[in-house]
Amino acid sequence: MKTSSYAMARMLGTWQDGAGPAHQRLSDRLRLLVLDGRLSLGAVLPSERDLATALRISRTTVGAAYRTLVEDGYLATRARTRATVRLPDDAPSGRRAAGPEAPAGPAAVDLSIAAPPAPVEILHAAFATALEQLPRHLERHGYDRYGTAELREAVAAWYERRGLPTSPDRILITNGAQHAVALLARALLSPRDRVLIEHPTYPHAIKAFTEARARLLPVSVVPSGWDVAQFRAAGRTAQLAYLIPDFHNPTGMCMPTEVRGRLGLSCPTVIDETLTDLALDGGPSPVPYATLTPAPLPTVISVGSVSKSIWGGLRIGWIRAVPSLLRRVEQIRPATDLGTPVVEQLATAVLLSAGQTRRPGALARLATQRDVLRQALAEHLPEVHAPRAAGGVTLWATFPEPLTSRLAAVAPDHGVVIAAGPRFGIGGAFERNIRLPFTLPADQLSEGVRRLAQAVRALNQGGTGTHTPAPVA
Ligand SMILES: Cc1ncc(COP(=O)(O)O)c(C=O)c1O
């Protein structure tokens, strides 16, 4: 796929900042874009001349940066063709990318994954019950693209308890919420359709929509919240919207009920409720977005999951939609998978029915960890601003300087792994941000922030890193 020089300039963002010659800074930033997955393998880069024009720098600088990347194995060139992105694993020479097997030492504090550990005993008991129920499924083939009746009923009841009348025929079980979003992207989008997203947003949703060859329409979510007028205006030109109103990932913000009522987007809207059950500080669960959408407006499609409220390893999520849309999803599903494992579904049904997605002990622990993380930031990185999240599992931290892509590359050398802000947006935005999850135990969070402060100091003294950015969740 060709990347235009102007798209490239947007992705490069603040590449000029930092020490060293311009060509080095440019090649460092391009390498980060490749390692980060923002420039995909096989992407065709703009010509040296076009990129130089878009960046308003000399062609020699771009040429030198491209040559470094070719030498390091990140670009392939052939006579009379544009440079294409590759990875250096099988390069005959050059610096190797640190692969996922070696992003940091074994004792690294991983602040890139926002997922709590499993509640062991509760999970064990649920699986024991699931195994007792399994025989009634064993006479059937086990391939069920809608999911088991038990889980569809339990999910429908979860909506009913939240005040949203739902029958099981409106539920389709998926392998997690990300699977649900990807299935909906395939079912609902055509190439070049426009998808309204919050900016920042959940990075794998961005991937699902770009994979469907949609164009993204980012609308900012700022500390003061969601600007209704801007969202409504963008909604008028979009074919689909994707919103995370409940403890938004990455900011942890919750859309006020009154804003939900006024938003009324005029395009079909996917509401991601992965974090809904994680209201901290004893606050109430958010009012379901779908209950506040007046009838003549286009469909609200809800997506849910137990990954954050119980355990990501269950890989259970769902779509709540009208039966006709679920039928379309069911029909496209076999291209990638043929159903969700039965035992996991039975165990999740047990857990959902017992209200285990809102465990007071687990929520209190998350709230304490959030506070410890903020205290550690105040102590070790006082220049960083990280507003208190009302729920969810992450803080959205802002540095005074745009440095977080470079910080993500250096941090593993100091024993900590982070997800840089630009992962959560498009066009190189959010270089001043990182997402910090508070799902690790308190002592690891404090230690992680201490190490992060060390990495910031090293970066300010001119350090660079070569680590592969970690996957996010
Ligand atoms: C908003 C949001 N949607 C979807 C997902 C993916 O969830 P799952 O593990 O259920 O696929 C996550 C995980 O972090 C998330 O935060």
C-alpha cells in the first residue's frame, strides 16, 4: 500500500525534536513507526523528493535517513521502485530489532498491558460447574456461531439488570470484544467508508477499521469531555461511529448521562462496553448508551466483554444488535473462525449470572492501585499530569514535552515497558502522552514509575533505544 508524503508527514509528527543530526532523527522516527506497526510491512514510502517537500527539508536529509533504514534492514529498495517497509530479522547485516522475546529483561515491569490478573478461586469454581454442565453439549457438534444458549441468556440478563431490555436472540457471542469489533467492521464497512472515532481511542479498534480499509474521522476527547456539537457534525458524514463512553480507554473518562442523551449520532454507532463494570470509588455503573438513543435514530450496536471485569484469558465477548445484523455477522464469521469454545462460554455464563463482573474487592483493589500509581507519578515524575480515572484500568498521562515514542524505545533498557501515546491515535498525535494501566500490584506500579523516571532522565541526556514497542491490550 502506498503512503502519501502528506500522510507520512502527519505520522512523523514531532520527529524534529531531540538531539543528533536531522537525518538520524528522521530515520529513528521512521524505524519507530515500523516497529510500532503504524507503518505496516510492505508499505510503499513516498519518494525522497516528495517526502522532502512535505517535510520542508532537503532531499539529502531524507536520502540519508532512507539509506540508514536500508542498511539496518527496515527498508527494501530495488532499481526504479519505491522503498518498501520490511523487518530486519533475516537481514544479512545491520542492527536487529529486539523481538517480543527480548523487549526487556525478565524482571521488566510491563506497563503496556491494561488487564487485571484472574480471580483464581472464582474462576476455578465456575469451570467446575461448567464441566458438570458440559455433557448436555457433547451430543452436538460444538460449532455454534451465535454462542451457547446459556451464555446468550446470561448476557441478555446482564443488560436487563442494567435497565436495557434484551432477549437472547439479540446476542451473538464472540472471542472477546476485539473480535466483535473486527466482525462488525467487516460486516458494516466498505472500502473508503468513514468511521468516527474518539481521539484518542483503543488502538486495536483503529486496526480493525483500517484493516477494513475505512477512513478514520477522529474527534477529540479532551479532559472536559465529549464535545456534542463536534461529534454530531462528524456523525453526519460518517457511515459508522465507534465510541467507548464507559471508562474510555485510554483516558478512563465516563461520558455523563446528559451528554449521552444529547449525542444522538445520525450514523450507526458501535458502543464498546468492555469497561462498563469497572466503576471505581463505589460509583454507579454508567447508564447504557443504548437506552438514551431516541427511536428514529440509526442503530446502536453494543459490544461487551468479560476481559477486564473477570479475565482476558477467557476470551469471551459479545455483540448486542438486531437479529438481522447478527445474521450478517454470523454469515461472515466462518472466514476467520467457527465459534467460541463451549467450556469457556459455560463458565462465563456461571460468572455473569452470579454478578461476578462487579466484585467489590477487585474494584477496591483497582482503586487503591490507581491512587498508588498517581502518588508514584507525583513523586518521581511531578511534571507529568495524570487525571484521576473514574473507572476502567488506565490513566492517560501527559508529559510537558513530545517524547513518548522515543521514551517507549528507551524504557525497556531501564526495566519498564510502556505504550506510547501515538498508538492511541492517528497521524502522529499524542506524542506527549502515555497510557498507564493500574492493573499490576501496587509495589510493581511504584517501581515501574521509578524506572520510567530513570528512562526519562536518560532520554533527556541523549539516549536512544532500539526496542520493539510492546503489544497493547
Ligand atoms: C475498549 C476496549 N475494547 C476492546 C478491548 C479488547 O477486549 P477483549 O480482550 O475482550 O478482546 C479492550 C481491551 O483492552 C478495550 O479496552
